[in-house]
Amino acid sequence: MTCGVPAGVATHQDIADRVLREHGTTYAEDAGITLRDEPAPLYQLLVLTTLASTRISADLAVAAARELFYAGWRTPERLLASTWRQRVDALGRAHYKRYDESTATKLEESARHLEETYRGDLRALRPSSPDGADELADAIADFPRIGPVGARIFVREVQDVWGLAPFLDEKALAAAGELGLPTDPRRLAELAPRGQVARLAAAVVKAV
């Protein structure tokens, strides 16, 4: 029994721990991305974000990302070496068919934007302080296909790697509220194990 909490009543920590046990992987991890402060995994997160920025399920976006990475397109250079048809076919194999042709084009445009603007390295966008999440989201939203909602997905996933935690966007906070968890970002983040705010953010979204 927790002090001040009747036996049998779940505390916020109890709920958070259960949600993490049942859903505690980030979307990047689901897509096979070992997220680090390095150009290739950061680019892979950008690809996943691009795929998730359409009216399509998160599971399909993750499956499509895995298919693209399996094809070897884990860097902007390798993506640009692929053909449009190859990308369409890979997306089709993941059943990402509703947006396969337009997304194949947007992935190329995004890789070119990254190469031409940031020399292929998203670390150029890393904020200099923990308060730079909004500035980062604005920069990510400038990439083809990725708007404000998609940009928040990127920031939510990269927050622990880049020291931006806590970053809990509207979707994560709304999901937390449905689960009976705090909807204040800092209070919610305190329920996550150290360095795992991104996992908690993804877990609450998956849980509702």
C-alpha cells in the first residue's frame, strides 16, 4: 500500500509502469532504429516521421520504414541512389499503398533537402538548450510531407537523445488523460524511468 492511497487503488506510478510494460517501446525502436546522436539513425527517424505524416496507421508507417531500411536505404545518399519505382515497390510490400507513389517522391525530395541544406546531417538542427523543442519542430516541419503534427512526432522520439525531455505533445497528453495520468508534461515525465520519457510518451499513445 502506498502512503495515503487506499489498497487496490492504482497510483499514477502504477499506471505508468503498467503502460510501459505493455507498450514500452518507441516507434523508432519498433521500426528497427537504434536511435543515437549520429547521422544515419537520425535520418532513419526522419524517414519514419515522413511515413507517419499521412492519414495512415502507425503500424503501417513502421512496417514501411522497416521495408525501406531492409532495402538498404538507411542514409540519404543510399535513398537517392534508389529509383522511384524501387521505392514504390518497397512501400507496396509493406502494404503502404494508399500513398506509395507520392511518398516515394517525397522521400527523394526530403533526402535532397537534407543533403543540400544540412549536408546530410540532422545534428545541425540539434537545439543548444533543452528549451529548443519548438524551434526544432519548426525546422523539421519544413521537410517535404512533414507538417506540424509530424514534426512533433520527431521531437517526441528524439527528446531523450538530444536532451529535450520532457517533450509531451498534445496527442501524448490527451492519451495520458484518458489513462488517468497527469496531463502536465513535467508531472507525466516524472513517472518515466530516467532517460525514457520518449518511451513513456509512445506507450501512452499506443495504449489508447
